[in-house]
Amino acid sequence: MKFFKSYTGGLVVLAVVIVLSVLLGSHRSLVGERAKVEAQFASIAGDLQDCLDITANVLTVGGRYLEEDELAGLEGSRNMLSDWHGISSGYTAYTRLQEEASAVLDALETCALTEKDRQYVQGFRTDLAAEADTIARDGYNAAAEQFNRRVLGAFPANILSRLTFVAGAELFA
């Protein structure tokens, strides 16, 4: 106890408090800035939900003309996208969904569809392309890259982020 009442003890305690304050404050600030960037992902998340809705309709029409095994890939990719964890895994699931949906739509176009179903299939393809275009033009990736480069890549945040285990913003890519 005598140490803490001494001048040296007081300086040691002060230094520890300052270091902890800097680390905790840096962590809190950097995580808050990353959260602001990741909040911009909500628009892409909405577009991903729209893709799930469109592909549910693709499965409905596909069920009238195609065998179950021809629809299994799309069903699996829908499940993968509806249960994604993390932005980069969402991108992987979305890419797979786009490929599987395109394959089912291609298969449907070779079938003898009713005129109404032919219009549906064309509409599904157009809607999925529009969602893909919207996602591609979204500003989230630019904001995430800017955060990673300008905030976490600049001094002193580049050092403090490593010391406080603050990761960069995930890219939807």
C-alpha cells in the first residue's frame, strides 16, 4: 500500500489509467465508425430479400414444368442466402443464388410455357437483373473501403485498431 501513496506509485497509476483510457476510447470510437459504415449495408440487405422473394416465385413457376432435382440447386442457394452470417458470406450466397436462378430460368425458357408463365419468367429475369444492378451501384463497398483505408489505415488508428482488435469493414465482394 505504501507504493500507491508514493509519488512513483501515483505516476504508475496515472500512466496505466491514461493507457487504458486511450485504448478503450479508441476501441469505442473505431467500432462506432465501423458501425456507421455497416449501417449502410441495410439497402443491400433489402435488395437481397427482394432477390429471395423473386426466386420464390421462380420456384413456384418452375415447379409446374421442371423436375424437383432441377430446382434443388436454387432451393439450396435460397436457404444459404436466407441464413447468411456476415457480409462476405452474404455475397457468396447471393452469387450462388444468381447463378442457380439463371440456370432455372434458362431451363424454363426451353419448356412449353403458357403465355402468362412466359411473361412471368421474363419478368423474373428482368427483376433479378435490376436487383443486381442496384446492388452493384450501391455505395456500401466504397464506404467500407474508405473506412478501411482512410480511418484504419491512418496513424494512429492503424496501431490502435490492432491493439484493440478492431477489424475493418467487410466488403460485399
